[in-house]
Amino acid sequence: MKKIFLITLLGLGIISSGCKKLVDEKPLSDGTLDNFYKNRFDAEAGMAGMYGGFQRVMIGEKQFFNRYTYWGDARADNFERFKTYSKNADNEMHFNTLTANNEWADWSPLYQVIGRANLLIKKLPEVNSYTQPGSANELPAATLKSYMAECYAMRAMSYFYIARVWGGAPIRTEPYVSIYDDPEQARDSEEKVLNQVISDLTMAYNTMAKGATAKVFYISEAAVCAMMADVYMWKKDYPNAIIWSKRLFAAKGPTGKVYNAAGASATGSGGAATDLQPTATWKDMFVNPASSIEAIWNIHWDYAANGCACMAGISTSPNNTPYRISEEVFTSWSLSTTDIRVKQTFDINTKTRDRTWKWYPGVYTPGLLGAYTYTGTFGATLNVLLPMYRLADQYLLYAEALNQTGDKFNAVRYLNLVHMRAGLPGYTPDQFPTPKDLETAILQERKLELFGEGKRWFDLVRTDRVAEFMDPILITRQIEQGATPSGWGTDKRKYYWPINRNVLNSNNLLVQNQPYTE
């Protein structure tokens, strides 16, 4: 997305759209809207604004504001607070005591992205009514179709986050452009939100050109398929997840390679080590995804345009991070002498557990007594190219779906593609007496392979294994704090976040998630 983010976002205020009170945005004036979306360049600026908005939602408007991590990882077992530097919001995640005052409980930034997508969906088809055919101002038909598909998919991605983090929420598919529009709206059910996600992704897929080489920093055919498979896995609709996984396999990656042509027909077929990024260049997926056969969709955070990514727990920063790698993961994974991922993921020599360098290029040289040195570029002035989806992620979801539909043999085969790529010995089906045993192995593989990629919390919620994994961890934390060791508890409503108090105060029709208080 390097190119699109270098475009001057003169229209960020212009192209922002959404419900006034719902997302705390000002409506567009008639004059502003009348003077915009009149040519291809306006359309490009609008698309940049939409992608830029989502990028900032995930990585943050300021230091240590990476919702990518806080929503997808921080409540799980890969990370924990850094007590010396943590704030109240970090402590709440650490102890599972979330409140409506938590700053990451605010869904407004996602609704801002939705508002921008809504406005683009409405206005892009009108652009060429103001241009002369064949002129430089004209928006080509193929480009218009691609932009529309990307807008539907971005809206879907934003609502998918909302559904997973908060459950039910107001659904708005029209831009808020007039002060006379009703700004207040009640929540729709989580089921309706997910149905909207599926509807938008279906529209995106049907609109998008098939068989084109993906552009890794934009939403592509493969990205739409990956999202859809993810949504159906969340819904525990495994047959549909398999269908969309196979559609992904038939799509092309950023290098022009079909992801897994042999697995695009018969369920469970295909899948080879050559479909994944080679072991020797595993890190290329993060430092140079445009050249990776495995990459599907990455966020491009350009330091020159946006400043330091400075993400708590998962990127470098001039200051000390309030969140860091958990002691359990740091200790146990650091002991591995064969897993090629660990030394390329974080610095096992730094006992403060605050150096994650997965996103940065470098060379690792073994030293004495198991230590090693890192030679390369690691600093706050670098670009960060975070993956939203990549093929190993999808292979492991596919393995999970195959396991749930009784195909243990092929589930193990797809699990092994990722496991053995990491330099580890393969599993055999007889190692897993029950589907839950195999699911545990798949979750463990996802925990390590996708470390820091915003997946772990959603994995535990999706498989309904939050309490199993987090109860002993929370009990230990509570004992260390001198609190009653109550653990996670049995209230699954706490899988969801509370709605931020400012959001509730802005919309009188909203109702707080229980058991949280307003």
C-alpha cells in the first residue's frame, strides 16, 4: 500500500463519514460533498483515506495504541503487562477486569472506516458522470469494479472485528451526510452483523476480477476468500469455511503463483511445502511480503509518511512498552533448538521480554551458551508491514475445519506443512486419539507461527477454550497480586469487551454488554 499512502490525503475530513453520535464524527456539508468525487484523482484520495483509516485503527494514532494487538492478542497467553510501565487499561486486560473506561473498548475508529467505505460505495459510481470519456480524469471501469469490491470488503472486515470484539452493534450501510439524519441507532444482533459481513464479502467476491495477481497491500480476491473462511470458522460453519479455503487456493498471490491449485478441487487434496514460503526465507513474509508466495494481505506502515509504528509488545519504540511477551512463551519457546521461528520472532537474550523483531530484517549468529547475536536493522524509523492474512494462517484454519468434519488424515497433513516448515518433526494421525487432541496441536501451531499477528485471542474464543488456557494464568496473576484466586470464571459474556463509556453517552439507544456496568 506504499503507493496509496503517499497520496496526499487532502480529503480525510472530506471523506470521513459515519453516524454523527455513533462514531463521534461531524457530518459532511453539502458544499464539500458537491465539490468532491468528480474525477479519478478524487476516487484515489478516497480509497487512500479508507485504507489509511484502517491502517491507523490497527497500528494506532499514537504510540502504544495498536488495536491489532490489544483486540487480537493481549487478552490471551502470548503477552502480559509490563508492570513497571503498564497503565490502567493494560492492567484491566492482564487481570480480565475490563471496564467501560478502557480506551480500547471504543469502536468509533472502526465506524469511521465503515463511514468512509459507505461514502465510497455511494459516490464512486457517480464519478464518471462528471468526466469526459477517455480523459485522464475518467475512472476506468475495471478500476471502479476493483475499488467497489475493496470497499465492500473493508466494510466487512471492520464489522467482523466489531462482531468478534463486542458482539452485536448498529449496522449502518449508508453514509451520514446530513445533519437531518438520525444519529442514534440501536444495536443489531451479532448474527445480523455477521450476516452483513457475509453479504458484503459476497458482493466483493462477485465484483472482483478473478485470477489476477494480488497486490499485497490491497484487498485482493485471495484476501476476500481468507476473510470469508475466517468468518465461517467463527460461525463454526466448517463446510462453508472449506469451500472458501479452496477458493483461496485457486487465487493468485503477489508473485503471480496460484496458492494451492492442487487443493482447489477435492476437499483435503493438494498442499505441498512449495506452496509456502521456504524455511530459509521465512522472514520474507514480514519484511518483504510483495515477494512472498505466501502473503495474502499486509498493512503497509510507512515510517516516512506516518512516523514510528511503536506498537506495544510487538515493535520497537523509543520508550518502554507497557505490554510484553509472556514469561511462559518466552521461557518455553526459547528452549527450542530446532524451531527456526523463535530466534526470528523475538530476542531470547533480553530477559525483559520486550524485543519483538519479527517485522525487521536481520541475520542471526549463534554464540556461546545458546546465546546469539542479531545483525541487521532494528529501530523505530523502519516501515512495518503487518500481515492481516497469509497462507500458513489459512492452512491451519483449513486443518481445523477438516478436523471438525472428520478428516483427521488431511487435517494432520495441512498441520504438518506449517509445523515441518519450522524445522520440526512431523506428526502422525495416531498421535491424536480425539478431535480435541488434534485441535490442541493446531492451536499450539497457530500460537507460535502467528505470534504477534493478532490471532491468538480470537482462536481461543472461536474454539471456546478461553477458560481452559487462561484460568491457570489468571490464578497465578491474582495470587501474585495478593487478590482472591478466582481465575477466569464461568461467565462467557466476558469474552466480549464492554462498550466504551463515551460511545454509550453519544448514543442513547445503545445498551452495555453484560455483565459490565455503564
